[in-house]
Amino acid sequence: MNAPVSLTPASRQAVPTSAAALPTPGELRQALPLAPALAEQVATHRRAIRAILDGHDDRLLVVVGPCSIDDPEAALAYARRLAELAPKVADRLLLVMRVYVEKPRTTVGWKGLAYDPDLDGSGDMARGLHDSRALMRDIAALGLPVATELLQPMLAPYLDDLLAWVAIGARTTESQLHREVASGLEAVVGFKNGTGGELQVALDAMQSAAHPHRHFAMAEDGRPMVRETAGNPHTHLVLRGGHGEPNYSAAHVLSARRTLQAAGLAPRLMVDCSHANARKDHRRQSEVLLDVLAQREAGDASLVGLMIESHLHEGKQPLVPGRLRYGVSVTDACIGWETTEHLLTTAAQRLRG
């Protein structure tokens, strides 16, 4: 009888690794510079979002757009529609576009435009970085504030000068590295509650990000450096549900507000209409939005924002290169543009009283 094959790590065949050079943050910024007028516009957008958080502007902040960006052309077409709608609702809503070029994975899968712009596993990250920055710059040039989730801290210096709002996701809110990065950002940062629905990790993150830090970072020339941050006071909690259960109801919001206040934090909340709050059904985002609007109409000023996953067309599709439908998500399912426009117009009308 043959002896059993050993499955110990030492017996496994080594998987070859490879390395490829990437542009430094400074090189990419030089190739795709931010003109002074556009830089001032980004700063203006940041100030507008901060004013909402601080209660100086009673508009509702709405971060809306595709779950993730897989086709820059479709994303730009979406952005043009959003830019056309924005001034029509600007008296009651501040629209910020989701430009998510990274996608967190529970196990494995397509990681986003910055990692694999060809969607085929070839991993041309140099082009992914270029395409990501170029797209964000083009969208900002339309007059829209840009939002993204920063998943890989090393990407921050490539993109952060374009960002008005940043998400730290449910899986990374507990990460010390992400809290340190957030402490040095000029953008407003929303920390999501944990995947199980717990709020404490996000509260801890907000407190950490508000303090100065000294941490390892990458300079514009690509050299490692020590960065000293001043702390970012412009953070807030994002309620996204947990373990398949929502946490956006009036009772949940009241509990979250009291928890924030007990921790000495400003009671400012955003509700993510997707994920567990929609019970993984993109069509239920409408229900969540309408519920939050009702809470705002009832006088709850702590609800400063909403997040919606939306694309040109409804639903999602399997990632099969060469067979993709234009304007349909390849990650989480999204509502379509017509529904999005109707919801945002409705929200503005209701908030006008």
C-alpha cells in the first residue's frame, strides 16, 4: 500500500511570485495633474460636506453611484446624468458620486478597477492606477464631489487630493492602519459599523482618527517615510446593518445617537441603504431611503446622509469578459438610473416641506 501523501506546508509545491514596478504617487500626479481651479473645487466640496456634518447646512448628504467601477466609460456616462440632476435638487441634497475603484472580497474575486482594469485576472495595476485617477479627475471636472472606499492604504497618496468623502468599510474600520490614514485626510470620512452590526469598532475608529498619529507611509517619490497627522475631526458613523439584519429604523438611530453622545462624539449618522439594511435586495433600498426621509421629516437632524448603490441599469451580472452588458454592475446589484432619479427628486421634494 502506498504511503499517504503529506499535505504539510513544507511538502506543497512553491507558487512562483513576481514583481512589477508601479509609478510613484508623484509620477502619477504629474502625469494627471490637478489644476488649481479643480483643486479649489475639491476643497469647496469638502467644506460643503463638513458644513452638513457640523449642522451649518441642513441639506441631506447623498453618496450615490455604482457599487464598484468596472467600466470607466459607463461610469462617466452615469456621472454626466448625476451632474445634470445635481443642481435641480441642490437646495435640499448634496450629491456625491461613488467612484469605488477597490472592492473588498470576503474570500477571493475581482478586486476592482485599480487592481485589474481588464477584468480578466491580468492585474495591470499600473494602468489601473492611471485609469482610476483619470476617471476621478474627469468626474470632479463635471462639478461632482468624488467619494471612494480606501481599502489599500498605499493607494491613498495616488488619489486623496481628488476625494471629498471617504468610506472606511465594515471589514477595515477596526484596522489601525486605516484609522491612521483617515487621521491625515482632508476628506470627510465615514466609518461603517462592523459586519455583525456592532457600533463600537466604528466609534473607536472615529476617536482614533480624530487624534494625531505618527505612522509609516509612502512619500510622493515612493520612498518610505514617517507621516505625522494632525487628526481628522470630520468623521461620522455609517449604519449598514449586520448579519443580514437592518439597523436604520428610528429605534436603531436613536440608540446609535445616544451611544455616540455617551462616547463624547458628535451624533451624526449616515444610513447605507444597501447591504444588510436592504437585506441584500437592491430593490429594497427605496424602502430604506423613504424610512430615513420620514425620520428626517419628524425632526431627527442627526441623520445627515444616505448612501445608495445605483448604476445606469438595474441588477448585476456575472463577470464574463467580452460578454458584459453596458452599465450593469459586476459586483453588488444596483438600482437603475430611472429609479435613482425618481428617488432623489422625491427626496428633494419631501425635504422642501
